[in-house]
Amino acid sequence: MSADSVETRALRLTRQEWLFLAAAIVFWGCYVLWLGKDTSWDFRNYHWYIPYAFLDGREHIDMLVAHQATYYNPFQDIPFYLLATHTPAWFSLFTLGCVQGGNVVPLYILGRQTLRIEEYKLSAAALALLGQTGGLGLNMFGTTYHDNTMSILILSAIAILVVNRKRLNESPLWLTAAITAGAGLLVGLTVGLKLPEFPFAIGFAVSLLFLGGDWKHQGVRLLAGGLAGLIGVWAMMGYWTEHMLATTGNPLFPYFNEYWKSPLALPAPYRDMRFLPTHFWIAAAFPILWVLNWHIADDIPFVDIRFMLAYVFGIVAIVFWLVGRRSKDPMVFPEAARPILAFAAGSYLVWLKMFAIYRYIVGLEMLGPLLLAIAIGLLPLSRRIQLVGLAALFILTAATTRVDYIERSPISDPFVQADVPKIKDPQKSMVLLTGEDPLGFLAPSFDRRIPLLRIDGWMVQPQDGTKLTAMMKGRVFEYMSKKRNIYVLADANNMGRARDALTEYHLRIDWLKCKVFDTNIIGIYEFCPTFKWPRE
């Protein structure tokens, strides 16, 4: 067994290691090319629309095109939107795949720093690759959900802590503060770009405590990490929250509106709380339950046991530690394992309370193999039993993983193309959107002079009594009074709901003039003119 210790396990990668990481990143880029374009509901709803709307100044032209997501911070989506609209589709997809494949770097470094075995480099590489082949992780490559993009910053922050764990305990306080601030800034930037990453910020804070050291170093770490994290959050969402507060009265509009009470929407949370456990025992067994039935934790099908195994064996390892039964020859460095376990536990518990949507913790799915290795490696077992048991569990993980891929579309240019019917007088026309179907990705295909208003959907309905609906009715009735053209756009399979929604606006569909069109992404859509129909 290697005698490597904390002092000698420096982060100096060999050329072979760099080649491995580069090859893995390129592989994932090619993997995304094999998958094709993302056709997910979220992409069609808002990941393509909100960067377009922000860059094109649509805020006071369109209304609620992407349901609640119309008001999301657009900054995380702007880079890919610009890439996909200015480069060939294959290049933008390959780049996205390479970026998401970059998770292999912090995963490898964490394994490299944690494993206390002879072939730690080879084992770290295996753990990193196994971490990227999860039941949901494989499905998310090439998509714009961004959970597996934001995870790079989060995992890198934890890697910084683990690599510098000795310095963070013994170095001058200014150096401790500087290192921690760098890691905290990464976490803050991530939370600022995507609020569901917040549980990882708490996990990061917990990991700072479990690095050890005297109270001075712990205090400096928490202070520096917290302040840098807040700076990162403000840098990425400060402008947007201030803008939302000024325009809607709720900085997180429409979420938590039961507290902010913006007059534009109902005093409701608007959060997706379908997956939150309803009592203690469901919460305690949640990782086991989602293995048995993925529906309780996500809308995207998956089967994966790696985090469940880490959860179960992690609890077993903690119990043995509490009763004083500890390995005399652990397979991992305890001082490296502690902050990783603390990060995972803190993040998971906050996520369970706030969201319980599996996709949001795909970063923990990636960490699953390493977490399992840590748990097994700390048990009071012989090294042989640890290695054999771990190998068996990894084989079981690989054999039981199932990926139900979301539908993809062939790679073609432009990235999004919709054959929307041409409108003769765009400066005197308005398009109304109805139904809960995602239509936002169609918006850039219309003439920029045409306002798009979603009068019916997840967030508003024609009779909901909200100020948003009143504002839209005012705009529609003004168009009607000036005898301008009003059209309706909906999923071709949901035109009945479109008819019903338009009734509240004193409009009827001119069915004989409807046109059906498709896109190079997915779906069949119907576009119809309307005419005024006075209510009795």
C-alpha cells in the first residue's frame, strides 16, 4: 500500500493524467453529437426564449411567453444561445458536451486526493468516469437544464478545499481567507445563476466546518467563504433581482409571492412542491424509494442506485464511527473524506427540505461512486474485503443503471427553425399563446414587431383575476378597438383549450384560415387568425 500522506499528495498532474482528462472531455463532446439536439420541455419553454427576450428587449413587448420562467434570470442561458445562433449547430453542441464533460476534472481530483491505495490515480479515473454515467447524468448531456453545467463550479469549489485542506488549517489566516474566498466565490456565482443550486451553498458551509483546525481558522474560513459567496450571488443575480423588485414588487417573481404579495400575481408560492416528502419516514427512505419508483423524485425517467448505496453505507459508516469502531487502515484519507461527506450530507438535507427534485442534485449522483468508496473505506473491514465489496457494488451499479433518453432531434442549421406563417402587417398584429405546452422557442421566428402574449397557461388563465391577466386583456381589447389583426398560436393537439381561452377575450378562431406548421426541433403547431365575437 502506498505511504502517501496529506503532506506529499500534491496536485501535480502528469502528462498522462492531462491526456486522460482531455480525452474524457472530448469523448463527452462527441457523445452529445451522437445524441442530437435537446428537445426537452424546458428548452422549448424558456432556455431558448429568455436569452432572446433579454437581448432583444422584449420585456415590454411580450408577456408570459414562457409561463413563470419568463421571469427567470437569463444570464445562465445567454452563452449557449449566443453560441448556437452564431456558430454551426454541431459546433455549439460539441462545445456544450465538452463543457459538461468538464465535470471529470474536479471528480478526478477529488478521488485522487482522497483514495489511500497504491493505484489511486487509476482508481480516481474510474470513479470519475463512473460518476458521469448515472441514470440521469447521461440523459442530461447536451441539454440546457444546466444542473450538470453548474456542477462544475460546485465540485471545483469542494476540490479546492480538499486539495488545500492542510493549508486551510495551518497557513496564515490571510492565505486561509484567500483560498476559501476563491472557492466560495465559485459557489456564489453558481447560486446566482441558478437558485436551485442553493442547497450546495449550505453543503459548502458545512464542509468548511469539517475541515478541522482551530477556531480562528474555522471562523476565518466561514467568514471569507460566506462573504465571497454573497459577492458571487450578487454579481450574477443582483441586477436581475433589483429589476424584478422594481417591475413586479417581488425580487424572485413569481416565487414566494405569498410573502412578497406582488399585485401582478396571486399570493401563492408558484413553486413545484410535488416531490417534497410528506412525513419523516418517506424522507428518511427517499433515496431507496426513488430507486423503486423514479416518479416520486423527478419527471424524467431514470434508474440509478449509486447515491442510494452511498446514502445507506454512509449511515452505516457514521454509526460505526460513533460507537468507536473505526478502520485501522482506512482506504481513504479521513481528513479528505470528512469535508466531502459533510458537503454531500448538508446539500442533500437542504435539497430534501426545499425541492426534492432529483435533477437538482445530479452533482451528488456524480459524487456517488466516490461517496460510496469513502463509506466502505472507513468501515472496520480488511482492505481485501473493502476492495472486493466495493467492486461488487460498482458492478451492481453499472448493471442496474437505466437511461430513458429524452427525445432528440437531428443536428441541423439553424439551431432552431420554425416554419411560422408569414403575417402581412406585422406592425399591426398580435399573437396570443394558449395552453400549458412550451412555445417560447418559437418566438424568435416571428417578426420582432409582433407582440406575443400568453393569455392562458401554467401561471395565468383568463378568469384568474390577476393584474397580469387584466393587463393582457387591456392590450388585447385596445388592439380590437383599433381593428388590428389578432392571431392565436397553440400546440396542434390543444386547440380546444385555445378556443375556450379566447372566449373570455371576446374572440373566435377563424378555423378555415388556420395553418399547421412544424419545426426542426419537435412538435406540430397551429396558427390561426381570430375575429371579434361579442358576448351575449
